[in-house]
Amino acid sequence: MPGQRELQNEFSWSKSRDGVFNTCLRAYYYHYYGSWNGWRHDAPSDVRELYVMKNLQSVPMWTGAVVHDVVRQAVQALGEGQPLPVDLALVSAGQRMQRDFEESRTGRFRRRPNRMCGLLEHYYDLPVTNESLQETMISVGGCIKRLYGTSSYQKMLHLGPNSVVEVEKLESVPLCGCKVWVSPDVIVRSKDDSLMIVDWKTGGSAFSEATRLQLAIYGIYAVQTYGASPQSLLAVEENLRLGEEHVYPLKEWVLEEARKHVESSIRKMQALLHDRVRNIALIRDFPMTDNLVACMGCRFRRACERA
Ligand code: SF4
């Protein structure tokens, strides 16, 4: 379109990027380079297809996305002084799931893969039975009901709307000479000005190293953005599926470890670039993994002919 500026593929870092990089270099290439510009109407068909694959979600990922979306609505409503009743939150989740499922089943998501839900199971012709769908809906409902009983939600309710500092804001923070993307689920301010970073989880495990790293990076963001001191920072993982709560103190050494991890990860990613200044990567430098277990759950297995 005349006058429209082309988006530049600038190098940046995120925890999820790090995860893909460490799982399979070919998947990393497809995700961050091969599918670039795939949203354009004039994109070559193979680039467009990689872009469609990049945006697919498995049923567990979809479950997490729906829960996060409804929890965000509930916390935002609380921050506006009008808490969302649990029955309305459940209705909202049910409607969203029905809409998502139809967009995926009918293939409508292909029109706007980044805005509509495309399930990996539909794309790869895997069965999604009514029973498993029912189970997913029950699981989502359980997570939403548990939200209202968590100590984090109760704390925000008790402290009032002004305690909600930000909710799922996509922001970046400069780190190791690079833009690092962050999106904490909620940041809560207590009466004594200390900050609590809350991370909602819907998976079957809790208290992992990956979560510790993620929360430490959010801690760095909170220090840089709100001038918080590590002594007055706390992170909480609320596992809404398991009904568990885990507290992570964000001491200075924890933040320093996270900084070192980010720096080393950036270095490894940039070492594989063909042109580091222009952020250009060549597929030949990003081999397919030998770990076929990783392929089984991968969005790109059609591109690799491992479907
Ligand atoms: S299918 Fe396997 S080799 Fe191909 S991108 Fe996915 S994980 Fe990597």
C-alpha cells in the first residue's frame, strides 16, 4: 500500500523465544524468520503457510489462553472498581470457547491467523472428541472459579482498585543492549508501596526454573519501570488448575542470574545470524532437531514433513 511503512524484523528477546530456541533451531527459524511477512496479502504461499502454523495453538495452550483472557477481564474490572461476578466470567469463557472452536473447525482462522483461534488438532486432522471438549470446558471453568479464591485476587479486592498497577501490558525493557519483551499478568501495589508480580498458570506443574526466570525478568522490568527495590519486590505463581500458590522472593542475586541468562541467550541467538546488523538468518544454519518427541507437539511438523 503506498505510504505504508514496511515492518522491520528487528532482533529482540523474550522468554518464549528462548524456549523455542532451546527446543529446536529449525522451529526457531520458522517462528522468527521464515514466517516473517506471512500476514501480507502478497506473501508467497510457503511463507503464508508458516505464518498460519506459527499461530496454531494446541488444546492445552488454548485452555491457558482462554483462562488468561477471562482472568484479565476480571482483574481489569476489579481495577476499575467494578468486580466481575464469577457467573459472568464463566459465561464469558463459554462464549469465547464456542467462538474459538468454530473459527478453528471451519478453517475461518486462516483469514486472520494471529487474531482468530486455529487449533493444531484441526490443522493436523487429529480428533477432538466431544468428551475432551467437555473436559476442557470444565477445566477452564474450574480455573476461573479458583481465581476468586486465590490470595492474590483477595488481596487486590481488599486493597481496592488503586492496588492494580498494570494488567497484561506488553512492554519492553532494554537489557544487554537489546529489547526484551515482558507482559506480567498483574502487578499489585501494597499499602507500604511494595510490589507483587502475579503470574497465573494453568499447567499441570508448578514451581519450575522456567517460571523463576520469567518472574525474575518481570522483576527487572518492575525495578526499571517503577523504581522498585528488590527488597520490596515479590512474585507469586498462582496455579489455577492445581489450586497452588508459590512465592518467589526476587532478591538482587536472582535478578542478576536472570540478566546473565538473557545475555548468554542473546549471544547464542545472534551467533547464528548470517547478518547480525540486519538480523538476517539463513535456514541452513538452523538444523532440525533429532528429538522426535519435540516434533510430536510442534506446530511446524508439516513444513518439516514430520506430521
Ligand atoms: S517438526 Fe521437529 S524438526 Fe521440525 S521444526 Fe518442529 S521440532 Fe523442529
